[in-house]
Amino acid sequence: MIGTIEPRYGATVYISDAQKVCIQQETNDGGEPHLLIFEEGEVSELIGLLQQALSEFDEIRRVAAENEEN
């Protein structure tokens, strides 16, 4: 296992026996966990998308902070 993201319904990230990157998240109703399986090329694309989302989130927070100051 690589790691777990907490706090809500923790997402566990790991490499499968088939060498795939997997993200598994438990459900809040005790049902079967959700599982995302990524091929190697998809992982790079996912990382890029997450970096873009983080940049956009930082910009939204910056604008919100400026608006609070005014």
C-alpha cells in the first residue's frame, strides 16, 4: 500500500498485483468499496489534471481572500 487519504471514507492508494495504480474508497453505507484502476499512462494524465485542479483551487482561494479584505 502506498497510503491512505483521510478523513472522509478514507481512500487507499496502492499498486495491484497486475501493476495497476488503484484507488479504493470505502462507502458510508457499509456496501462494497468503490475501486478505480488506472493504467500507467492514465496515472500521468490524472496527476496533470489534479495539478490543474489544485492551481484553480488556489486561485479561487486567493480571489476569495482578496474579496474578504475589500
